[in-house]
Amino acid sequence: MSRLSEVYRAARPDASSVTAEGALEEAAARQAARWAGLDEEALVRAWAALPAAFDALDDPSRDEVGLALACANGLPNAWRELERTCFGPALAALKAMKLEGDLEAEVMQEVRRKLLVAEDGPAKIVGYAGRGSLPALVKVTATRTAISMLRKLGRQAPGDDAIVDVTGETDPELAFLKERYRAAFREAFAEAVQTLEAHERNLLRLHFLRKVTLEKLAEMYGVHRATVVRQLAQVRATIEKRTRAGLVERLAADRREIDSVMELVK
């Protein structure tokens, strides 16, 4: 077994041997030749981290990982390629949103920070690459960032139809978050629910599972409808706070990534 095959198996012990061992060596050598200074073993580990086995990856997906890793390592020619293939289309999408003033430049700066700056782990672009179209990912990230900034500034953001027009139907960032965090969220959420008082859990069960109306709940508990609304809001806020705390305990993620997970599941 070759050195790179051993690296792959060590990173993915549950996987069978790479069917075409020579293909792994050849693909890694091609990326190393394209991006001078690229660590081949790090590249193979990044391929092993993908949901699909190496043999199931097409060339564009393998190339995406090589480009992303080269960018994360600060290789200048890779940065130029990323600007041309990914940030260029993202900028075009922002222009379609007709952002005012310097907001367009601020959004692109934030997108570069999100994807290329390593915070408590590898740069996010490495984790995203190979899971879909990298240009589409960057475009979606730019659009979401622009909408978030517009809302924070109190400006009107595009509606859902406009967002679909700009980003297209696929959302690789969303798919990545779902894939990576679904199990952790379920565990944290279930734990948060279990920490509630019995009457709080009962209130949630009646309203959200049994579809008991607010008016009927108010009648059952002998309180005003507004009281039930307030109690439900308090319980939901408690669950969100405790779920967030549970995610922080379970995940090696920064605050922004936890915020993204919470937005994803709202």
C-alpha cells in the first residue's frame, strides 16, 4: 500500500481500500504540480473527510479541494484562481442586488474572512469544497452575508424570490451545515427539552404536537391568552439558549458558526 493510501485509510478507517490506488497518487501529484507548495498528505486527508469515497469523486470535486487547501495555505496563484472562478461570480450576484455605497465591498471582505481565515480550525473553504459547486457556495455565502448586513442596517432585504434568482436553487453552505450539525443539534435540543419543568414540556406538547389552540390552552389553565403566549415565548427562548449551550459543548465551532446552525434550524 502506498504512503498516500495509508494516509487515506488512517483518516477514513471505516472505508474500503481505494479501488484504483494509482488514481489517488496521480490525483495528488496533479494537484501538487498545479499548486506548488501544497501538502499532499493534507490534501488526501481532506479528500477522506468528504462524505463520498475518493473513487466516487469526480475530477471537479477533487480539484475544488486542491484549490481550497491551496488558498487556505496562502498560495498566491490559488488566491488568483479563486478570485477568478468564485469571487468574480459572487461579486456579479451582489451587483444584481444593487447594494448602496460601500456595502458591496464590505460584504466581499466579510465573505473572504468567513471562508479564508482559520478560526479554531481549518479555514471553512476547505470543509466546503468537494461537496458541490464551489462558485455556487461562494455566491450563496455572499448573498446571505449581504442580506444579513442589510437587515442589521435596517434596510430592506430582497425577498425569497429575489434570493432564489440570485443564488440559484442549490445551497451548498446550507447542505454542509445540515450534514455536519444535524446529529449534534438533535442531541442538544433533546437535552434542552429534558431540562424543562414538567408543566413547560406539557405546554409545548399540547400546543405544538397536539395542536391545541392558544385560546383552548388559556381556558384549560384558567389564564388569559396573552399569558399563554408569553409562557410559550419564554419556554422557546429557554430551549434556544440551552440548545446553543449544548452545541457549544459538543462542537469545535466559533460563535458565528453556532449562530449559523441556530439560524438553520429556526
